[in-house]
Amino acid sequence: MTEGARTAGRPSPARAPVGVLLGTVTGVAGLALICLGWPALLVPAARPAAGRVVARLAALERARLARWYGHESAGEGGLGFVAARALVGALAGYACFNALFLAVLLLLGGLWDLVLGGSEPVPVTLPGVRVVTSSGALGLTAGLAALTLTALLTLAAAALDRAVAARFLGPDRQERLRRRVAELTASRTGIVRAVDDERRRIERDLHDGVQQRGVALAMLLGRARHQIGGAASDGAGSARVAELIDQAYTESRRLLDELRGVAWRIYPTALDELGLRAALDGAAERAGVPVTVHYGLAGRPVSEVETALYFVAREAITNAVKHAAAHDILVVLSEDERTVSVAISDDGRGGADPAGGGLSGLARRVRALDGELSVHSPPGGPTRITATLPKAPPCG
């Protein structure tokens, strides 16, 4: 672990005094800049020069924070940051300087009295206690107390310095790492939950669909076998057997369709073989309502992102048809330099719950790839679901 990482959690007691001292200097410089240079902000021609001076001072502050506090942030800072830092730096420096001056004065005075023998007895009366000490010893005690107060003020000033930096520049490296670990932990838990939910959904599809079709097919075949015995001597029986066989054939076709539907809901082979465009076209054909797909991607996304985009679009289409009674659905895929997005809009009755099983599972899948899922579905509609993901997977 680097030295900057070790000191990123809180200001180091050994480094904080230097950081506060330099912060006092930059704070006074910032106050001077604001008090003397603010008229330049009112003159349009002088604003670029004033902006450059502010940017340089902010850069000095960021370098000081990184060097002495280990606070390495991604923000640039601006006039607001410089003004806040100037106020904090000047006040903190004033308080620490006065406390240090008082501590040195008391310590030197106490030592002077003790060394030269000029101490005088000083009675100290406390409740139930009366103590007689020397002025030199009392001065040393007060000086040590003032020195301790100075150290506490220095650490408090450093902590306030970091708080101002976090407010205007964003979290430091260790805080970003802590948040990232928390996000990864939450996404890992979410993935496990999503997998369990998907298993339950598959079991439900098999039980309520495929299994029921299989039971019906078995019953039809059993009835047909029962009728075969009397079919030779009974014309009506032969017709009944033929009818049952036709019903069994129809039911077997439904069973195969149900199996294909379950397999398609688990993972469409077209997504791997033909790509996202073809898979979305297949989802649009199965929707049962008009679905328009605008494919604005220059190439195929990476596998993890492509899969997430597909399932977001498919789940949104399914919810729009099944729960919102939508009559028209629009799917738009777009991209920029860093991200790829899919937006699904429908004219249904709205009221989609982001905390529901399907949408919450999609949100966990998207967050696991460092993406964002937003749901706008007021009662009465329309509904718009948008997923934005980075083009590269987080661990790619």
C-alpha cells in the first residue's frame, strides 16, 4: 500500500501541520485574490485572465491536498472551491497560530521562571483541595495544555480542509474505492438474487406451461389407447380414436411451442448467432403488438453488454404487453464514445413499479456492469425505460 493510500483515510498527525501551514498561505492568497480581483469578474474582457488565475490557485490547492493529506480527487474546482478554501485556510491558520503562540509563550515563561529561580508560589484552590504550586510549573502546565489544544486544532483544520475538498472536488481515492467495493458487494448479492429469481421463473414456466401440456398430451394418448380396443368393431369408436389422435397431435405441437418459448426466454440463440438486431427483431415479432426497433449502433457491443441490452428490451416489451395493455412500442438503441443505451417507450397505462420482480432484476443486471436503469412510468402512461451501460465491461 502506498503512502498516499495510508494517509487517505484521515490526515496523518505528522503531515497535518505542514498541510495546514501551506493551506494558510494559499488561503490568504485566495482571500487576496477574491478581495482585490473580484472587479475583474465584472469586466468581460478580464474574465478569462481571472479564470486562469483561479484555475492555477485551485491546482495548487489540489496538489497540496494530494501531497500532504493523500486526497486525490477527480474534480477541478473553481471559484466556489477557492473561496471556501480561502475562508477555511485563513480562519484555521489564525486559530492554530494563536494557540501555538500562546503555548510557546507559556512554556518559555514557565521554563524561564524555573531555570532562573524567579518562580513565585501560586495557591490553587479546588473544591475540597488546596494546592500551592509555583508560577513556573503552572506556566508549563498551561503551555502543555495550549500545545495539546494546538495539535487538536491542527487535526480539526486538516479534517475541515478535507471536507471542503470532498464537497467541491468529490471523494478521494480511498473513498471512491470504498464506494466501489460497496457497489460490487451489492451487485454480487443482486446477481445471486437475480439468478435465484430466474430459476424460480423457469420452474414456474415449466410447471404452469410445459408440464400442463405434457399432462394433457398423456391423457389424450391414454384415452386413445383405451378406445383402440373397440375401434375394429365400432365405426364410431374408430372416429373417436382418430379425433383423440388429432387432439394429441395438436397438443404435442403446443408443447413444442411452449418448450421453444421457454428456451427463448432463457436465452435466445439468435443473440449469439445473428446479433442484437436480429434478436430484438425476434422479440418484436413475438410481442403480439406493433414494435418498432431503431438500431443506431455502429457495431456489436461486447457480449455482456449485448446480453444486458437484449434482456432489458425484452422484459420492457413483455411488461408493456402483459401489464400495461400497450398498443405501440418503440425501442431505440443509441451510443456515444463511452456508453451504449436502449430506451423502450410504450403507450400503455403506465404505473410500472421499479421495485417489481422483473424490473428490479434488470436493474441488478445493469448495475453489475456499471450501468444505470431508469424507469419513468406515471399512472396513465406513457412508460419509458432506459438502460445506459459502458461499452467496455467493468473487468474487461
